[in-house]
Amino acid sequence: MTVGTIREARRRLEALQAQVEQQRDASLRAVGETGAPSLYDVQWPVAIVPRHQARVRPLALRRKRALLARVRALVATVRRTSAADDDRTLDPPAELDVTATRAVAATCSACRGSCCGNGGDHAFLRTRTLREFMAAHPTLDDDAIVDAYAAWLPERTLQPGCVYQAAQGCTLPRAMRSSICNAYLCGGLRRALLVANHDTRGVFVAHRDGDRVRGGRLRALPVLHLD
């Protein structure tokens, strides 16, 4: 990719950002909100994200078997290797504050987990993921570890999508997920989090389709039970 191509991509993104900010401002005025644009940026940051176009379907037996076979193979690899042999993966993410966590939930639920959809039948699981889980549960034998991952498989998942990707989000606890699942933030979400602070009330989410955006909706920050 050339410097000129990068600059053009940035220019298009900035144009989309400005367009969506105008849509947000219009939506806020429509519901009686008034204030300077700079205040809007903090209270309702803009997130331009994809939208995962998938349907909720029963989890096929072949997909369940593929996931559990992968878990068993990873466990066997962990048993005969050391951490130095693990594939390179992302480090665990820094803890997000409460506002950022709520902004992530508001944005990702509107996106329906487009990035998660790449998890397919493997759920991004790697040896490091299983090594950390096994270290936290040293008394579990191989069958019990496989059963632990089987227990969180939903009956219905997004298809195409990750086997753990249910209608309401990921069913697998964060401590059992691959580090990339916990660490990855798309560009649109990162941009929104740059300006979010304790005054943030919600996120204005629009869906990107090439060089165009579709929709656009004010999404209030959800109440999360973090204890």
C-alpha cells in the first residue's frame, strides 16, 4: 500500500466520520438535546462499525464436534510442550474502566460481533489459551477440560459466526476465551473510546458499507453487573 493510498483511505474515513457526526447531531436535536458539538463528542461519541449479517440457527453437531476436537488437541499439545512453544498471541488487554466497558457493550451489540464471526469452529482458541485455563484449574483432567468448554456452547448460534456467538453475544466466559477475543478493538470502537469519559451517556453507532454508512442510532450505555 502506497503513501498516497493510505492518505486517500484516511481522507475517506474522515469524510465518513464528519457525515456520521452530522447525523448524530441531528438525532440529538430531534430528541431535544442541545449543546455545542464538542459536548456531543464527549456525551455521544461516534462509532462507525460493520454489521454482522448472520442468522441465528441451531448449532450443528458437526460444528460442536469440530470445536471439541480442537480443544482436546490443544490440551494434548499443552501436556507435552512448554509455554515457550506456544504460538505468538496478543497479550491480555489492559482493564477498561466502567464507562469504556459499557461503551464497548453498546457498540459491539449493534455490530453483532462482525470480528467474532471469524471464530468459526475454532473460536480463536490456541495453546496459550488452554495453558492458562489449565494452570488456573490444575485438578481437571483432559476430559473435564473438554467438558468445561462444551458446557458453554449455546444451542443456537449466529451462522456464519463463531460457535460461541449467540444472539446476545459470546457465551464463553472471558477467562476461557482467546486473548484476541478479549483484546481486539476495531478502529471505529477505538476512536469512540478515545473521547469517552465519565460524562459519556451513550454511543452513536453507524454501520459502514464500503465508502458509505447506513443507519445511525443513539445507543445509551447499558447497565452492566460487573461484580
